[in-house]
Amino acid sequence: MYCKNCKFWITTKEYHTIINPEDPDTFEIMKNLPFEVRYCKSPKITFYERPIEDNGATVIDGSQYKAALITAPKFGCVQFQKK
């Protein structure tokens, strides 16, 4: 039940330095990292509101503008759904 096998573990065209880190010397996107990270887009992960179920979760940030859950491939959760 790892994220790498979950239908909610996705890539997007949205740029984020956590997902696509830059080499500090060349400012190029780093390649050949030991593992990738992606967004978790489970509909049961809410933004800045109380979870809707007792096995849910929410993400918050200081400005209430935007937040995202980004996971490594071997992170697992109870929201898992096979791809």
C-alpha cells in the first residue's frame, strides 16, 4: 500500500522545487536522484478544514493560500487505492 502504487500519487505540469530540485551550481533540474516524489491528490486530503472522515487528513500553511502533500514512493496511508 505504498504511494508508488496508488492512483492518487501523481505528477503534474506544476513546477515545485521539492519535486524538481535544482542543482545549486548549475541551476539545472537535478536528474538521477535515488527516488522521485509526487503530489498526493486524494480527495480525502482536505485543505485548511477539519478532515471529513476519521481516517482523513488536512494540509495547512501559514497564509491559507496554498498547501500540498508531497510524498516519497514508499510512504503509505489508509487512503490508498490501487492504480
